[in-house]
Amino acid sequence: MNLKQKYWHSRSPDERRRLALAGAIILALIAWLLGQQLLNWKQNGERWQQLSQQSGQLLLSVPMQEADWRQLLQQHDLLAQELSPVGDGWQLRGQGMELEAVQRLVRDASARGWYSRDWQLDNRGDEVQFAFLFQAINLREGSI
């Protein structure tokens, strides 16, 4: 008999049963933990695959020229005081009668793939002054 067998047989039968049960529990826990890790690994791989597919479907910015911005402002009854290209974006300054019209402008610009990188609003009684620096979503990484 080798040393391990001598050690095992030197224990009482009750102690051997307890050690065997403890060993079985430990092995079961290790198997469960490994199974959880494999499941998490598989789910993470699937998530990355989904994200990769979704990234190809992201909204691309619709190219906007001065006439497009003027038309958008006009649709919302907003008056442009300044409309100029700034780097890869557009600077819009103007006024309107309703804050909701300015909100609709921002929502429609967002639907076209443009977000407001910088903005100012001044609601003075019956008039709203606004200034926006719009940047195309697909150009966010670039600088203005």
C-alpha cells in the first residue's frame, strides 16, 4: 500500500464517509462553477456578436447643407439669425415663439443623425432665443 492508501485506511469508517461526501460536494461545486463560467462565456460571445451586427445598423447622418437647415427651421416656424458651417458641424442661432418648436427642431435634427454638441436657450416671455452647434453622429470622433 502506498502512503495515500495507508492514510485513508487509518481513518475510521465514519470519517472516511464524511471525507468522501465532502469531496463529492467540492467536486460538484467546482463542476457547477465551471459550468457557470462556460455559460457566461458563451452568452458574452453572443452579446458581442449581436452588438457587432447592430453597429452596422446605426443611424448614419444625413448630409445637411445650409438650405436643408433653413428648411428645417422654417418647418418649425423658427427664424435663423445665424446659420454657418463650423468645422464638421453647423452653428445655428435664432429665435422662435415657442419652446416646443425648438424641441421639435432638435428632435428632427436628431432623426437625421445630428446631435447638439453645444447649446444655449433663453426663454424671455413670449420669445425663445436659441443657439446650437450641431454635429453629425457619424463624425463624433472628429474634432470641430
